Amino acid sequence: MGGGRRYCVLCSHYQGQVTENNEKITLHRIPAGSSESDKKRRESWVQRIRFIRPNAPISDNTRICNLHFDNNICTKSSVPTKLNLKYAKPETQRRPLVRISPVNKTLPPIKEDENHDPDTQHEQISANTSRSNSSCEAQIQVGSSDVKLTCTAEIQAQFPLMKPEDIFQNDDKTRFYTGFPNYKTFKLMFDVLMKHGGDRLTYWEGELRSIDGDNRKYNDPNFFKPGRKRKLRPIDEFYMVCLRLRLGMLQEHLADMFFVSVMTVSRILNTWLNFMYDHYKGMIPWPTREQILANLPKAFVEMQTVRIVIDATEFFCEKPGNLTAQYLTWSEYKHHNTFKVLIGVASNGLVTFVSRVWGGHTSDRHIVQKDGDLLLPHLQSDDIILADKGFTIADLLPCDIGLNMPPFVSSSKQMTADEFFKTQQIAQPRIVVEMKMEQIKNFKILQTILPLSEAHLAEQIILICTAMTNLYEPLLR
């Protein structure tokens, strides 16, 4: 660039240079007019330059030589058409691909050459990958004078590294990867979701965006899901959500496993978690008193009037940036920012009540006071609630509903014999709710710190994981 010369942005020619064909080089500025035609022409120039040199500097001083135009002449309406003078990428011939069907093909047996030279050693190696996303058959012959390689390969669409077929009829793997007790339950739940519109989902596009500018629900039964054909099957998306809940896999990890973008994973999780939340609510029933008595465990023989055992549990969340949110989610008990949920179970461990999600700073009494309208109407006369000593809610309950909780003991005096036996009597059956909370937290996503990007899904995640534990065998018998 020295000597005051100006060069073409697409090649090495400069103003006044004479080419081998005795043509004089002239440089032309990028159009910079204010009219609509000049703007469109400038945009066309820039696009063509970026096509060849993506990082080329674009300014009013950028110039292109006349060799890039038709007939080597630039007029007021011309645009560069001949671009591949210097920076065009050389075309490389791709290796020919030969498709083979079926994918998992059995190799024929290797036959020895009857007319082989005894002084020459021949070795044949055959390899066949069993992966469904690619198959390759290779045969290598090694001799004294030459090496011959013949290979036929098939490259199809990239299928997920983990597919629902990998856990087919394998209950141990199904429980580990999905949280369902066995494969039949996993398949049954998927079939139920398909009957309720799982194959016609309108996928989440963000809070500020809506498809076609309307407020259509994500599972409109009269509308097929819009957009291009999706790469993953519905069962693959359902399996992805199960992996996120059960193993706590990050979205980046799931994107690499299923060969999709992180944005696609986020849309799938947002859509399916809300869809599953609506249908998993029915998996948290309220059994009748007769049903509870028919399945009463031995630990509750002397407490047959107990209708529900309640306790609160907390799950870690990422520290919010807002100071008010930090205060509301801070838990003195966990010394961390948490979400808090009130859970109620029947005497055999069946979850019968899940409250809304609250910040970790919320007291147990406040949760019962605000969500009592979701619990109290189900209770009948003479029912008893079994709770920990932190639930000072006796004044919030109707007069015909009892509260059984351990007695408060002052630290300045010793517990009396009556207080000791009463505490022991309540603590033994109350352990069922602790066992249930441990079972819920076997879902790894509830053991990790929930990121703020998924905070709006906290209630859906907790309810789905809790409802799935109702598919397991009873905790107490």
C-alpha cells in the first residue's frame, strides 16, 4: 500500500496498472448516494465483496477495479460480477459417497486367494460400524510392493447419540436415564401425551414473540405445528426432557448429543415442560379416607385419622441480580438462594399436594396461609394434619381439622416424659415425608443450582419430578 497507491479490495491490482493484455486498471468507489437506487446498489456491492472477503474493510474509500465488471467497464448502474480473481476459494473435489442399504449390513466372509504368492503375505481387515448414523465397510490389502485401499461409506442425517431405542425393554437404563420405573411406563406416558397433542405442539418462541401475531396455545388440537419439518421425533424430544430432569444435563450437552442448536434445546424444554406440567397435575391425586385406610402402613396403625403429612423443602437457585429478588430467595436455613415448596403426602408416601413455588425467605406459615385454599377444601371433619414444629398454623385451620406436631421444648429445661413419648410417636410416622423428599431429589436437576434462565420453569420442573415419584412403589406398607 506504499507510494500512495490504492488497491482493489478484491485483488492486487492498483490504479494505472497495465495488465498482461495491455488493459489499464481503473478503480471505482463503492456507491455512496442517498437515493434509494444508490442505496440498493451499494448494498449489492457490499454483499458481493463480503461473499469473497468476509472481513474486508468497507468504507467510502473502498475501491474495486474494472476487471470485476462485465466487459471490464463500470457504469453508473454496474455491479461487480466477476469476483473470483484472487480471493475466491479453490474448489476441492469431494470424496464420492456411496449409499448402502440397509445401514447395519453383514460383511461377507473373507476368502483367501487361491493363487497367492507364498513369498507375499496378505492381510484383509474388514470393519463395520454398528452406529445407525453412519456405516463404513473397509478392506485393506497389504503386500510387499503395494497398498490398496477400497472403502464404501454411508453418511446419513446425524441421529442423536442417545435415542429412546437404546433403553428399549431395559428397565434399569430406563430408570437411570428417564426416572420412570420401567420402559413400559415410559412408553405409556409418551403415548398418553401424544393423544393429547404432543405431536402438534407450537414451540416456544420467547415472551416477546408469538407465532402469526396471535395468542394461540402451544397445543392447539386443530392446528399442526408450524415451521419447517423438525429434525427430532416427538419421542426424541420427550427423551431429551427426561434426560434434563433425571440427570440434570446442561442444554449445551443435550445440543451436542442430539445434534441440534442450544436455541432448539431451549425451545423444546420450554414447550414440553409446560405441556407435561398441564397433564402431570392429574398424577397428584387426593385419595379418599377409605382408600387411605385400605393402604394404611403399620407405622400409622395408631394414627388412622392422619389425612396428610406436610413439610417444606428447598431447591438451590442462581443468585438473582435484583436486590429484592435476592432478599426473597435467601434462605437462612440453607445459606443460599433457594426456591421453597410445601409438599404433602399420604400415609404410604403418595404425594397428594404440591404448593406453588415460593422464595426461600418465605416462612412455612405464610405458604399455608396463601396456598391454604388449595389444601384445606379437600380436608374433611376430624382429619388430622401431621407436621413439623415449625408449622404454627393451628389458628389457620378450621375448628374440626386437627394439627399434630411435636411439642415445643425450651432449651432451658429438660423434656418431660410425656413430651418425649409424644415427640417419638410423631417423628416415626413423619419420616415418610422425608423419604419422599429424598426420592424427589433423586432427579439431578433438583440437586443442582437452577439457572435464572430456567427460573420461570421452576414450578413446572418441581411438579413434574414430584408427580413422577407417584409411579414408584409405596414407601411404607
